[in-house]
Amino acid sequence: MKATYQNTKKGDKIVFKEAGPHWFLDRINNAKKLETEKFYTVKEISVASSSTGVTLEETGDLMYELGWFETLENNS
């Protein structure tokens, strides 16, 4: 299931699928450091009117687009 701010919270495990186009070029560049199909732990979620950023425990303060990830159905 695609990760959204409604179904994902701090501490959840999410899996990186692929980066898509984005107006924040730093998010695209940051995503180049991620491994496809690898699980990461949500550190913070930042909801804005046109995008939702996520930082991951495994990568420090780098920001990614939450929509590039899928959530696990058993996250609680």
C-alpha cells in the first residue's frame, strides 16, 4: 500500500520503491542513496499542501518524498 501521512507514523517500517519527478531536486538527489525494496524506519513526517516529506532513521536528516515508499499492512 502506498505510504501516505494518513497510514504512516513515526517508527513505522516503509519500503522504498522508486523516486519519481519532484520539484524539490534535493529529494531526488537524496533518493539516489536509497536501495530499492529496502526497508527503512520513519523518523519524521512533514506534511505540506503539495507534498509530504519523510526523514528516515537510517539516513539522518535527509528528506525524501513519502509517496515513493510503501507501508507495511502490519504497522500499527
